[in-house]
Amino acid sequence: MSEAAQGKQPTITPLRVVIALCLVAPFVAMLWVSSYAKVEPLFAGIPFFYWYQMLWVLVSTLLTMVAYKLWQRDQRARKGGDAR
């Protein structure tokens, strides 16, 4: 093999799979409507259908932040910098 091919890093890595899962999870959760299309349990008088979706707004924000930080770490590692 040539030197360029030996030094090339793989495109799909476990870190990138975790990043993809962080970004795909909210879409899957919201598209699977039958899992949350119900009234019970109530939370402060709010039906499950509504508070579950609002909870995913917060969870999606956290997952996107995690994916971004992991992406930054991946890019630094690929450039040969510090992976912290």
C-alpha cells in the first residue's frame, strides 16, 4: 500500500456512529407517534401527548450539544491536535 493510503483514517468510526445516534434519536422518537399518542399519565394536568413532546425539545437540545462536542473532538483528532 502507498503511504497516503496507510495514513488515511476510516470514515465511519464508533465516535461518528454515536454522533449519528444522538442526532437521529429525536426524529425517531417524534415520528413514532403511536408510542406517545395517549392522555395518561398526566403531568401537572398536562396530557402525556403534550408533555412528552416538550420533554423531547430539551432532550434534543442536550443530544445536539453532545453530538457537537463529539464532532469537535473527532475533528481535532483527525487534524492531529489534542483530542480533549
